[in-house]
Amino acid sequence: MANTLYTAFLSEKYKLLRNRGIFGVLIVPTLLVFAIAGYISYDIVNSGGPTAIPNPWKVLLGRYVFQFFYLLYPILVALFVFACCDVEYKNNNYKILFTIPISKTHIFFSKTIFILLTLLFSLLFAYTAFLMSGYLLSQLYPVLGFQNYDFREVIFYTFLKLFVTLSAIAMIQLALSLLFRSFIYPIGISMFMLAFSVLVAQKSFSDFIPYTGAYNALMNILSENDSFTRLDNSNILMIVLFMLISFYLFGRKGQF
Amino acid sequence: MESILTKQLSFKIGSKIILDDINLQVPEKGIYGYLGRNGAGKSTTIKLLLGLLQDDTDAIFIQGESLRDHRTGIHAKVGNLIEAPCYYTKLTVFENLKYLDIIHKKGGNRIEEVLEMVDLHREKKKKASALSMGMKQRLGIAMAIFHDPQLLILDEPLNGLDPQGIVEMRNLFRQLNEQGKTIFLSSHILSELEKIATHIGIIEGGKMIFQGTKNELLGQVDQEVVIRTSDAGAAALLLQHAGFPILKTDGDTVVVNVGDDQQFAALIKSLVEQQIAIYGIESHSKDLEQIFINLIDSANG
């Protein structure tokens, strides 16, 4: 027996990776990127052949992919984080969790690290799929002009900022999932916040709403913005703030 | 040394007192049956003993260590099953134990060993959610004993088991006890507790109304002795003079209340001395259930 963060992480990983919700958040965005690349090919074939497009990374692939991502990812993250908490709600398994010889602090941070690492891998897979799709389209349809633009930096920063945004959303959802046992509240709040953030995306106060970051990922790729803004800095603060709130709520969970 | 010791353990929810000055003394290597009616405070006590409810008064000592100060260390030595069994529904039986193995690092053989002990080896590839109620209970027990704990705290461990399962689990608990484990268990099946427990604690309304060995508890009450004699009337008169309360005389039968073994011997002796022929004697001890009800009734006035 070892009361270490590493042991706690290994046990959390073993338990949570056997949950389908986890694979959803890992794989769906990657599959979506390939599906969009497939749709682009299908559209070219149906419209009689490819035509040259100014910066297809941005106007063609980026626009389609991020239009889906800004709506899909926050919901996937909310579902995934709830699934991570729900395994303990079912059967009142907090009784197992709080009677194993590992401190609550280690258990909490192992769960948090697992959530953030899963998000990171999900985005890395999607990022790789995005680059691969562009490369495949450049090979299949050189006329489109993917090979004429080096858009890697903007793509990298867009994905990086999306990771920061989704991490902040994950921590908010973690706090909500620890606060509410019912599925309705955390998922409902995430959907409402997503819709609200799109409506107020142009207002300056929206920088303090992490959900805006998903919509801004689309704007970033269209406007080729690769700099960190107030929204991104605020999201980093939100990660820390909501992690601490979640830690407090997790500690109270032990009191049946 | 006591395996579990509580010093004036009290617990309140708001202004409602749930536990009041509970002084549990669970001897090492004993089997302690914890009895009480629904809502008496049994589950609250058990949750406090496991640290699932907070005791701010530092009143709980497990294996000589303060639970407040050595929580995680104590959890390594204690196995538990509280109310319904806990397990991860998406995992198989084997995976549930593998999860514990990652934490306790007992090695692959331990999983097979425990599955054999609770007779779940044939179900090890089944999803826990697909098990029958009795099988789930066995899985809960398997998870409780997986890390070979010195102390087992079991709340209603026989729930959902069929008669054969109850016998198997009783034998398992005895076997674990023979290996030196202390078992603290609560159960509504009093006849089962009577068969297995060495010590009994009874709680009513948040207060301990009895704590001691099973023999001390059973010795607290009289037993009924039914005597078939050649002359029931003479026997009844004789025994009444000797101070035995006569409960009933019917034909050739006298029913008498007897306190302990010495009184029983005195009763036989006086009948023989008066040359009253004894055709038969039956002794009916009160069982744990009757004693439990009597104690609860007297505690409630």
C-alpha cells in the first residue's frame, strides 16, 4: 500500500478508462475532423472538381472543424467530467473512495490530473487529425492550395488556447458535478452557458466567461489570431479558482 | 488491547442527538455483534468508525491508533461493507478487485484467492451490474477482505444471501476469525449473530444498553424448564417451597423458571431427594431475539 498521488492516479485511470464516456471525449473530435475532411472530398467530387481557395486551412478545413468544435467540445467535456463523478455516485461508491488508504487530497488531484490529461490527449489527437487531413487534402487536391500556406503556428495556438478554455470549463463542470448529483444541472448549466457565451461573445465582460473561449477558437482561426488575450489569461485563473472550489466540495463529499 | 475503542462517542445532527456517550470495547480477535433497531444509531456508529462521518472529539481508536490522526493508515488495516455493497458497475468482478490491487499491491494471486473464498471465481468475467443480489453481496465481502485486513467492519453482510450463502459466509467469518481477524458486524438476523458472535453490544435510541460477552448476555435471563414427573402436584409444591417460580402445572408436567446452572442442579437434587420420579426434562433457553426485545422494552420503560 502506498498513499501516493501516483497510486491514486493509477487506480483512477484504471477505473475511469473503462467508461465509454471517456472514449467519447477522446475520440469523437478526432473522428469529426476526419469526417469533415471526407465531406470536403465528397463536396469536391460532387461539384465537378476542386477550385483554388485562399488559405484553405482557414477558410475550408478550419472553418468547418471549429464551427463544430465550439458547439461540441464544451458539451463533451461536461459529459465526460460528469461521467468521472458519476462512477462514484452510482452505488454510493464514495464509500469505497473514502475508505481506501489514500488521502482525499491525493484522490482529488489524481481525478483532476486524469481529467486534464484526457483533455490534452483528446486535443492532441484532434490537432494531429487536423494536420493530417490538411496534408491528405493537399495530396488529393493540390489545386485547393493547402501546400501553399504554412498555418501551423496559428493552428497550434488555436488548439493550445482551446485546451486552456476546455480545462477551465472542465474545472467549472467538476465543481458543478460535485455539487449536483443529478445529471440535469451540470449538463443544463453547460448548455445554457454555451448559448449565453455565443450571444455575449462581442461584449468585453465575456472575457470572464470561459465558455466564450470555445466560440473564440473559431474566431481565432478565421482572424489568424495566435496571441494570448485577456480571455486566455482569465481562463488560466479560472482553472485554478474552480480547482480549489472543487477541492473544497470534494472534501465535503466525505460527509454522508 | 481493544481492536475498536470509543471514548464517550457522541454525534449530533443539528440539535438531534444520534449517539450519546457510546463506549465501544471490541476485543481483538473477537466477533462483536452490534445490535439495535432501525434508527438506533448502528449505521451512524459504523460510519463514524470508518471516518465517513467526522468525529471532532477524537473519541475513536482503531487498533490503538486515533482515527482522527491516522485515518489513511487505519484504512489499510480495516475492511468494510456498509449497508448495500459498493462496487463499480462498469467493471467486471475481476476488475473491481484489480482496482483494489492497484491500491493495496497484493499481487495477482490474491484476486484468485479472494474469489475462491467468496465462491465468485466462476463469475469473475461478469460485469458487476449483471450479478444477482446475492452475488453482489459476495463481491462486497470480497472487496472488504481483499487486502487481508486485521479488522472487518460489516453492516448487514448477510443481506440478500440465500440460506446456503449465509452458511458459507458464516463459515468464512469464522475462518477469518480463526486466522486472528477481529470482526465487528451488525445484522438483523439475530439467530445468525447468536451462532457466530463472541461479544454483543446493543444500542437503543443512541445509547448502549448492553455490552459484554454473549454468555453474559444469555446468562442475564432465566430459562424455562419443563419437567415430566410421577406426581406433578407434589413436584410443584416442593419446588415452590424451594423458591422456584412455577409457571404452569398441566397433567404430569410442571414448568419452572430457572436462573442458572447451579439452580438447575438444585432443582433436580430436591426432586430426587423427595423420591419424585422424573420421566423427562426439557430446558428452553431464551434466544437472542427474545433477550433483545426484552432489553429494548426495559430500556424504553
